[in-house]
Amino acid sequence: MIEPATQHLENHLLAILEERNPFTTLDRLHKTGRYITAHFESLSLPVQQEKVLFEGTESVNVLGLKEGKSRPDEVFILAAHYDTVEGTPGADDNGSAVAALLEIARCLEPVPLDTSLLYAAFTLEEYGFIGSRHF
């Protein structure tokens, strides 16, 4: 396993540290979804984007799958949400968890797992868990 790097966590957090709200800053929410997608793709993870429609907005759940070797149908989910409350930069709610999700994916990339691990970055948590309910 690769050791976690504090600098990577900080870099991820700084990259997404801004309001990411579906009603006031939808472009930033989309930008963050693309950032998460690019990171998963850089680790050669198959990525799926689930479209989530809510009150006239469209955003995506970003899912990256690390397939297990012996029991791939058993799936553990590691998740964070990437939207924010209006007027907040979302550092602790929930940018820190997104940074951790991305760094964990990097650290586990070379490790063969028996079971599958799904990295899930959900949208619209701040509005009643819409993204995770959609999943």
C-alpha cells in the first residue's frame, strides 16, 4: 500500500475549496464532479457518472470501482458528498471527506483486494441526501 500524503490531501482540498451549490454555483459543482472523475480515471478506475435531476438542476454522482479479485460481487462502498450549503466553501462539510476519498483511492490503487470497493462521490447531500438516495 502507498502511504497517504498530507500534501495530496491539502492539494485536493484546495482544488475544490469553494461554494459548490446546485442553485447558486452549479458550474462549480460540475467542475468538482469533473475533478473527481479525472482523479479516478488517473488511477485507471472504471468511472460511472449517474445523472441526478433535482428541482431543475442536473448534477452527477461520480462512482469509481476497484474490482475485487476473488469475490468481485461483494462490494464495499466508501462515500463522501461534494455539494455545499449555500454561502460556504465546504472545507469541512464535506471537502475534507472528498479529499480523503481521493487519497484513499490513490493509496489502495496498487493493492489487490478480495472484494470490490466502490468509491462514491455523491451530489446533493445538502438537500435531503438526494444523490445517495438516487444511487
